[in-house]
Amino acid sequence: MKPRAFQNIDSAMANAVSDNVFPGAVLLWAHRSDVLYHKSFGVTDIRFGEPVTLNTVFDLASLTKPLVTALAVADLISSGQLSRKTCLQDVLPAAWGTDKAKITIDMLLRHRSGLPACRPYFKALPVPVPGMEARKCLRRLVLAEPLEYEPGSKENYSDLGFILLAWVVESLSGVRLDTFINDRIFAPLKINDLFFNPLCSDLTRPMENKTTLVFAATSHCPWRKKMMLGEVEDENAWAAGGVEGHAGLFGTAAGVHRLCCQILQALEHNETKVINSSVIRCFADKNNGMMRPAGFDSPSEKNASSGRFFSKRSVGHLGFTGTSFWIDPDNGLITVLLTNRVHPSRENIDIRKFRPRIHDLIASAYNIQG
């Protein structure tokens, strides 16, 4: 390790706060389970100035896709209830006779379903309630959405596909997505600091250390007419009650890291406690010209958010609120960057330039420069 590089990381994070890249952040990076760096910066909410701590809870946004929905699908594949080639019509009777009928689970996971990226369905949904009515309405809208291209013919990143995957998980398991992932993955791993926060729940729920949770604020939402705090930033997930397949997960950097350790073990051909290694390796496979893994993302050819030095076998994901994780199985490196870059406004996109830079500094400290 290079001590000077650690100082450069400290400076880069502190400067990002002072330069308004984000109000607050936690950065963690590790060699497998061995945490080498874990520090907090800035404030949780610019209105009150409360410092971010290592226990601050962030809205993880689209990290929900790989860390919840994809792992839930992997669990169902592992138990034989599903396969990557399963068509929607075989698991969702409502898909029969629609243009979604022959879309496969793998197409949904790899964003090759033909569905558009997103739609403002929240404007048509009823006021969020604890029950299922809003989610049923959301699902009907997704199922009725016209396809933009022939399923399987190309890739278009889509929230809507993961809403359908959550429906598949719940249809096969008989329980809500948050209950399924907690019972099957989080609880067996004793990960208590990754969770959904349904709108009907108490925002001061206990964690392992029995302290009151402190959430990082996100944007001031003109539609909801308030600063979002402890409620999911994504409007469609919020309108559906706070639990969906594309967004809704909250957590700490330590919680994300512990789950990433299990994914890394699987990628390294080691058996894990709850994740089927062979299924995860199939998800990570990009053979046959696929641009991204199933359920995850991989470093892009140019201007990768993971910087210049993470291997091509790396998997990870970004979250709209300013969150990300990357797992490099070639080097055993895991990075978790959680920020609230959308606070108080979504217009702030400076993190796009910052992410590659901080990951290059981590690579330098870790001594994996190419």
C-alpha cells in the first residue's frame, strides 16, 4: 500500500465536499473482507449540518437492482423454480397474449427486454398506501407499455424490466420482495443495515448497535413538495409504497461491502453461505456479445465510472442518488462509494467526473495500475 495515496484519497473526498460535488459521503474499499479504508465526509443534510458518520444510511437507488432483485432471481434459479430462459408468460399469467409474453428472465436482467428506460407512472398512481393496490396498478402500466425494440435485439437500460422481475419473484415466492431478500439473503448473513423502508414503517428502527438511524437527505422534490429523507427518492418506487425491484433499498457502506464479499466469493469460485456461486458466475458471463452482465454493470470501454484500472471482469452498479459499488475479482478489490449528490437538487451531476478520479486514486493506493 502507498501511504501518500491514502492522503490523496482523503484530500479528494474532502475537496469534493467543499466543491459541492456532494454534501456528504462514505467511502469504503477493501481486499475481500479486509477493510483497508472506511471514512465519512461532509453532512447528511445541508439544512442542519449533521456530520455523516460510518453508520449514516443512504438511499441506494439502483443498487437495488443487483443487490436485491438480481440476487432474489439467482436464489429462485438456484432452487429450480426459475431459469434464465424462462419466459414471462410461464411465470406471470397476466403476460399471456401480450408483447411481453416471450421476454425471458435473462433479457430482463441484461436490459434487453425491449422496454423503455423509465416512464412517469407515479403521476397516474393512487396516493401511496401500505397495501398492494398502487403496486398492482404500476405493474399493469408496465405490462401495457409498448416495446421500443424487438426483445433480445439490443440493450436499453430499463427500470421497468426490474419492476417485472420483482413481480416474478413475488409471484413464485408468495412474499413481498423485501421480505424475500431479508429472509433468504440478508438475515442469514446477519446484514441488518441493508433494508427497504416502506412508507408505513417507523423511520427510527434499530440496527445492530441499537442506535437511532440517521438518513442522508436526498432531493427537494417538486412533485412531493418536500425534502426527501428516509423515503425513497425514485418517484415510481415511492408511489408504489417504497418497495420495488428497481429502487427502494437503503443501507450503509459496511452493509453493501458485506454483501459484495459474498458476490466476490462466488465470482472467485468459492462456495458462499447463501449465494449459489455457479449462478452468479453465469450472471457475470458476457459471452455471445452481451454488453453487460445479468443484473449488474461492468466497466465501459471509455470513461468508465470505475476508472482506468479495474479489470474487465469487474461487476458493479451505479445509483442515481450518487451511490456505487465495484467488485474486481482479478484483484479481490471491493469499493463502495455512497453519497447524496442529489441533495438538495438533482441538477448536480459533478459526480460523473469525480467517480473515475476517486477510483483511479484507490487503484493507486491498492497498487493495481495498469
